[in-house]
Amino acid sequence: MNETIVKLRLNQQQLELMDRTIAQGVAPDRAALVRLALREYAASRKAETAGSSR
């Protein structure tokens, strides 16, 4: 799979929240936390779409 670099612009409060979440052991670093958040978001959208097509 090809990798694509994506730049995020976050404010200080958002960075601090990310760093606290990483310190709790949710992810090893910021990049991994962003990937996790995107996977969870995609999964929730997929579930919403599947539920609305019934």
C-alpha cells in the first residue's frame, strides 16, 4: 500500500489532548493516534450507513 502524507493543523488544546491520550497508552505516538481515530470514525460511518439501508 502506498503511503500518503497528510498534514493536520491543530490548536494547542487539541495537541495537549492528543498527548494526554498517548500518555494513557491508547497509542504509541500522534501518528498512530490519528490512524486509530480515522479507523474508528470510518467504522462508525459504515455502521450508520448499514443501519440506515434497512
